[in-house]
Amino acid sequence: MCSSGRVSIAIAIACMSLLFGAISGAIATVPELGSARVVFQTNYGDIEFGFYHSVAPKTVEHIFKLVRLGCYNTNHFFRVDKGFVAQVADVAGGRTAPMNEVQRLEAEKTIVGEFSDVKHVRGILSMGRYSDPDSAQSSFSILLGDAPHLDGQYAIFGKVTKGDETLRKLEQVPTRTEGIFVMPTERITILSTYYYDTGAETCEEDRLILKRRLAASAVEIEKQHMMGRNATKLGDPFFNVTLLDLEIMIPL
């Protein structure tokens, strides 16, 4: 075989090695979701997501506990930036219902930054935080588009599994701009939340019944709480946005 032929084969083998290496690297950054699923029932539809336990175990444990305690009920999405993020408010300042002591103690915890090589693409769940990398609490964003400039800077802990149509509805909500923040002009409320295990779920009918009961319960709680707020003349809960809401952001 002539030398030029050997060189061509060597180049081809090198190119194939690089290609397979790139594919392997891409696959390695797509972790497997655990079997637990969480559903946020909003006034625009449901959003379901799962967790990346192997990527951010401490973050997953914290967020899942907040869900189990009902901390996200009556909370809201305070930021919706089309093509970028829909961000859930910190539960300590974003809920309309008061928190009990157990909820408050869990919500005040900060989580170590579990940064990874998983990419920020549409549907990914990523923790909000202050400039301190270990300051994440309960605010997190759902990516509405690819944001590579966030990679390695914020803790990814899960992914949306159902509800992209709801995310598209959120992207159509009218917004206003306050500095670098794009915020909805109407409240996007998380009416209630529930969770289930895909490995143990065997009866869709039971799941739907539970879902309806939780939704009805959340609406009743919201009505009662709003009646109390009106009686004490505390005003529209949407405008009770604290500095904490505005500071726990993913920057542009």
C-alpha cells in the first residue's frame, strides 16, 4: 500500500475516534431521571418534572422535601422571559398562604452548589441563587430555551417530563420589564402540587382522582386566604414582591 493510502486511513481513523469521543461525551451529559415525578398545577395548566438524583442529590432531596411539605402551593412564577426562563419565586416570599414552622425551617435552608456538565437546554430545571455559589434555597428556573452561558454556573437538578404546552402558554403571558428582569403582568399561580412514583403507579384513574381532589383543595385554600387578606386590607398579593424574590435570579 502506498504511503498516501496509509495516511488517508490514519486520518479517517483519527476522525472516527474524535467523532465517537464527542458522541460519548454528549451521552455522558444526559443523566437518567429517577422514578419520582412532581406535578405543579398552575392556573395555565400542569407542569410535570423528574429529578436527576445522580447529578445533584442534595438539591433533589431539598426540593422534593419542599414539595412534600406543600411549600410550593400558592406560590407563583415571578419571572417569565420568553425563550430563556420561567422562574419560580422563593417560597418564603412568593406564597399567598402563610407557612407553618416546619415549612419555614426547610425553606430557609441553603444548599451547596452542585454544578455539573449537564447542559442548560429547554425543559431543564436549574436552581436560582445569589452570587454565593452555595446560597440556593427554593427558587428555581425552568429553561424555555438553550442557555449555554449558564452551564456549570447553576445547579441543574431535573427536567420537565410533561407540560411543554403549558410552558408555551406562559411564554404568551403579557410581561413588563424591570431592569434586567422580565416579569408577567398577571400572577401565574401554582395552585397545588402532588407527586407520584412512576415505578409504583399502576392505576391512572386513582391518580386522576387524587389530582382533582388536590386541585379543589388548593382552590379552596386560596379563596379562604384571599378573603382573609382582603379583610385585613393587605392588598394584591402579586405586588407583595420582596427583595428576596428579585435577588434570587439567574442573570442574563
